[in-house]
Amino acid sequence: MTEDDGGTAGARRGLRAVLVRPAYRRLWTAQTVSRWGDVFNTVALAVLVFQLTGSGLGVTGVVVAEIIPVLLLAPLAGAVIDRLPAVKVMIAADVWRMALALLLPFVAGSVVTVYMIAFGLSAGAVFFNPASQSVVPAILEEDELIAGNSGLWTAAVVSQIVLAPLAGGMVAVLGVTPAFLLNAATYAVSAVVLIGLVVAVPVAAEAAADKRGWWRRAVEGVGIITGTPLLRLLATIQLLAALSAGATSALLIVLATDHLGVGPKGFGTLLAGIGVGAALGPLLLTRITDDPRRPAFVFGPFVLRGGVDLILASVQAFPAAVGALGVYGLGTSTGMVTFNSLLQAETTPATRGRVFASFDAIWQLGRLMSLAVGGVLTDAVGITAVYYLGGALLLAAGAAGFSRTGHVADARS
């Protein structure tokens, strides 16, 4: 906990309670403002690359440029976060990304350079995101983790829903440069806000005395996951979910066009359904539980999402699909909150950076594999096959969790 946590002991549920804590408010503000810039940057990058290349494949290249840094740098990032103060790592990542965002308008005519900057921005996120996840349990009590993560998740989803149309309008009227500059400004604000975030790190002295090399610490992070039954289970579930969601998310436009027959306009409505469900999920979750170790709330969302994928592959009624995707969004958001809260509760301050960085790498690896297989499967068999397979993978993830709930119970004791 921090010295300025501003809270008192006792059970707390809901975002209002955790926002009482000055440290959490700083983290929430910094991360939310940064998300605002990310929305504008994502839209502007996609438009810019499409203008430069004239192809959807060129836009896909941006996605690949954002995934590769996670796979390459996540082990090192985790070791750095566990060795150095996480807040300083976050500030350094913000400054790095601010500089790259400021550079973008000057190199916007070269698609190769744009890819390189997209790579660099993602590299900054590889350090920032696990560090942020590591800070949350250092400033909140265990029974506040669900509320704290819900607040961060809800802010990100609402930002996406509200700002994506505004970003599109800005780019259409003013071009990409204002969006890139706005993104740089949000990184600057985030860094300034984080300067005042003071987090007590109990393992600082132990980490300072650790003279092992960075890569040796990084490799040790893999052993931490494989050697801990609960973490090993959660890593398996993470991979199964990524193998499902990578293709089904990216190919939703194909489902809308080929299976539902609603085209781009209907695709936007489907996305809105997901967004509404994702925004409501954490708000409902915090009213039900503050225990991050309840299997029904950790593993149940995977079963829920798997069922939705099977429904989407089986029905062609557009209203039913919109409603099902609302449920999918709810399952995604509640599942992410409980999953991350359980990880935070079950990892030590000395290992959180490596654990969260490794889980990020697992997610992106599964996502990349899913995109490749999903594209081939769609062309060979059809889009419904992708959703049937995605549903089966999510059901398998949920079943794996429920079949080994003893690991969660053992962790509690």
C-alpha cells in the first residue's frame, strides 16, 4: 500500500470506493488519458496506412507490427519491471511513446517508417501495461482489485465507444497530423500525472541485491508460470481464449457480410452491441462480488463467450446476433477483470512484472496464430467454421478452469 492511500480497512466494492484512494486516482487518470490518445492514434494509423498502400493487407501490417514487439520484448520487459520501480518504467514508456508520436507527422509519407514507429509505440506498451498491472495490487487491498480493474477497463471501453467516431471525423476533416499530436499530448499528461504516484515496493532491496543478468531473470519468469499449478492453468486458458478471439474478432466483418448479410452498416451495429455489453459488465460485476478467486466469475465468462460464438455461427437473425454480441461483450469485460484480479492476487511483487508480461506474450502469440488459421479456414470452408471452432476453444478454456477449481481453492489457503 502507499502512504497516501487515503483509505480505511474494510470491504469495499465499486469504483467510487477505490477512487477515494489518491494513488488509484492517479493511475486511473494517467491510464484513461493515455487510452484517449490510443483511440485517435489507432484510427489515424489505419487511415494513413490505407492511403499509402491502398490495400487491406497494408493495414494488417500495422497489426503485425504491433504484435511482434510483444513476442520479442515481453520477457525482458517483465524482468525490468520486477527489477526497477514500476512507476518509473511507466513514465519512461510514456516519454518514449510521446517522442515517437511527435515524430509521426514528419514521416507520414513513408509506409516503412510508419510501420517502424507502430513497432516502437507497441514496444513502449510492452513495458507500460505489465507495469500498470503490477501497480494495481500495490495500491489496493485484495477485495478492491475487482473494483479497481473494473474502473480501468470501463474507462478504456467507454473511451473507445465515445472517441472512435470523433477520431474518424477529425481525421476526415483535418487529416492524421492532429490525431498524432493529440496522442503525443496524452502521453505527456500521463507521464506528468504518474510522477506523483508513490508506490511502496517491499522487494526493492532484494531486487537491488540481485546481480543476475536481465535475460536470466526473464527466463526465470517462464519457470514461475510453468512451476505454479494455478498460473500454468491460467496460461493454458489464456492461450485457448486467444486462439479463439484473434480470428473471430478480426473476421466479424466477414460474418456480418457473408453470414448475416448486413454489410458495413450492420457491422457497426454489431460492434456497438459488443461495446455496450463490455461497458456494462464490470459495473454489474462490482455489485455482485469483490472476491477475485470465485471460479464461476473467473471461468464462467469463457463458457458464456463460447456459447455466443456457437449461436453466431448457427443463426442468421440480425437482432439475435446483436443481442448475443452484447452478451459476448459482457462476458469479455467481466472475464478480463476477474482473470487479471486473480493473477494480481496470486503473484508476488517480485514476480508480477514477468508474469503479466508473459501473459501478454501468450495472448499475442495465440492471437497471431488465430489470425493466420482463421483466414485460411474462412477461405476454405466459410466464416461459420471459424466461429464454431472459436466457440469450441472458449468452451474448452472454461471447462479446463472448472475441472481444476482445486487450484484456486489451494491458492486461497
